[in-house]
Amino acid sequence: MKNVQISEELFVAIMRYFMLEQEKMLPQIKQGLEKKLDAMVMRELYTKYKTAPTEEEKEKARNEYLDRRGVPESFRW
């Protein structure tokens, strides 16, 4: 199991939500967790691209990474 690091700001928001029951923190927490999840997915795709055993898998991971990044087809090599 891997560890995941979050910003201190997100950690404090989570603590305020659960420990002090400040429900107004929920949108900020959701946004922070979504941002972190997106970063994790992007890192995983990049890692797959760099370590894929076959050229076909490497190209598939590269295209998925670029699609999620929003790089247009016409700009790719």
C-alpha cells in the first residue's frame, strides 16, 4: 500500500470538518481531494508510459496521458 501526501491546507480542512463538525469545509475538501486524485491518475499514466514493456502499451498510455492533459491531436508528434 502506497502513502499519499496532501497539503497542510487540505489536512486542516479535513480536521475542521471531522473534529469541529464544520460542514462548510466540505466543498473545499471535495475540491482538494479531486485535485489530488487527478494528480495521482496523471502520475500513474506517465509512469505506465515510461515503463511499459511493449511499444503498443507505451503508445496507449502516452495517448491516454495526453488526452487527459488536453493536448490536441494536431499538436502531438
